[in-house]
Amino acid sequence: MDCVAIDFGGSVTDVVYRPAAGDEILRAEPTVERPTIDDVRRLVEVAGSPGRLALVAVTGGRSSSLSGDLDGVPIVVVDESEATAAGAVGSGAPVPSVVVSLGTGTGIVLARPPEPPQRLIGSGVAGGALLGLARLLLGTTDIEEIGALVRAGDPARCDLTVGDIVGRAVGPVRPEATASHFGRLTRHDGSVERADVAAALVRLVGQTALRLSIDSVIAHQASGIVLVGHVLDIPGFRDSILATPGVDSSFVHMPSDPGFAVARGALDVALASRSDLAG
């Protein structure tokens, strides 16, 4: 039978329709702040005229209020940390992994099956901050426009490096590492291009998340970092993260369609919880 998962995010509601046969259908819909059963019904329909449903998995936001059923189809509420960890592991990530969910905010989870996932830390710097600051600084929240600016810009025109301040490396910190995001703008009165601001803004968000995750990797002896979330869909964002000085790109994993990883994880957890559907 077919299954649907819904991840109620702060900026986007993700829907994954997994048919009994054939390819998954993915939909990103506007956020739903206080979801109801009617919202679930509408989102299931948006997923693409599913056949007979086995279950609907829900996670994120205020999804805990949705326990029950949808016209006789069980609704399974999945803890967001469980869904995040399962989405990373299901994508083939190494275990244990530090999973960084870049949505409206940043949530960091330790995935280490068969042990339960552990919520480690979070940050208010992610997609919401990026788009809010883009509106203020760039006059746009259009993802494609921001991406084009990022590719044309140079964050070094806004940021100060360790080398700029100290003149050399500091212990293991390379001289090209960022010492102060937008700090260069305090040193002169000249203007910078919108593209440079966009590139520096993306680097601020990406490196903030990466630094938090690296600390978590060290503390928990993880085998890799997994990045998920729709922020990774912003053109240039992935390149900005992988260009961070000292980062081994082979250690950083990004699943296909990373914005839907949490919804996919919720579906995997829900199916595993139903022994009658395990096959």
C-alpha cells in the first residue's frame, strides 16, 4: 500500500508520497503553523492522488496534536529528532553521524543506531536568518536571485580572516579561516557590491552550522557530518560550506533531495513501528 509523510517546518511543509510501486513524489508546500486533520487531508491530496494508504507519518512543528487517523488511515506522529536521524541513516550516511538539519533554524542530532538518536544542540542561524537578512541587505528573498549573487560575489570583501588580524595561523587555525563575518566593513567606508554581501551572508550561515557540528563530532567521536534541509538548495550554499578552510569534503555528506530527508526519515520510522507493515 502507499504511504505519505509530512514534515511541518517553520518555513516549508515537505510532503513525501511513497507508492507501493514506482518513484516517490516530493512536494514543498507553504508552512502550516497550526496543522489540522483538514490540512493533512489537503497535503495528502497534493502529494498526487495516492491509492490505498497504509499510514500517514507526521513530524515537525505542532504535529504532535495530530495523533489519530485520517478517514480510517492511521496517523503516526514521529519525534523530529528520530526523523532527522533516520533520514540521514537511510541515505547511506556513516554511523555514528552528526546530522545537521538546516531549516528555518538549525538542529543538530547524533545518529547512532541501534541506540536512540540524541538531540545535541541548535542554533537560530539558518534559512530563516539567511532570508530575513537577505530581505534587509539585498532587497530580495528570491532563492534563484540570491544564488546568482552568491556565485558572482566574493565574501573576502566583507569578512576578515585570521591572517588579516594576526598575520599567520593560530595553532590549527589556518590564516585563511574567517575571523569575523562582515568584519572588514568596519575597516573602511567604501561600498561593496550586492553579490559580495550575498556571498558573505551565505558563508556566515554555512560556517556557523559547520562549526557547531564539528564541535559535536569531536565530542561524540562521530564518523561524519550529514547536512539536510532546504537551505542546501540555495545555489552556491553547498560550495560555500565545502570551501571552509580545513574541512575534509569526504567527511561531509549531503543526501539527494536534502530538503526532504526529515520527511523520508519520519516515514521510515513510522513503517518500522508498524510490525504489520514491516514487509
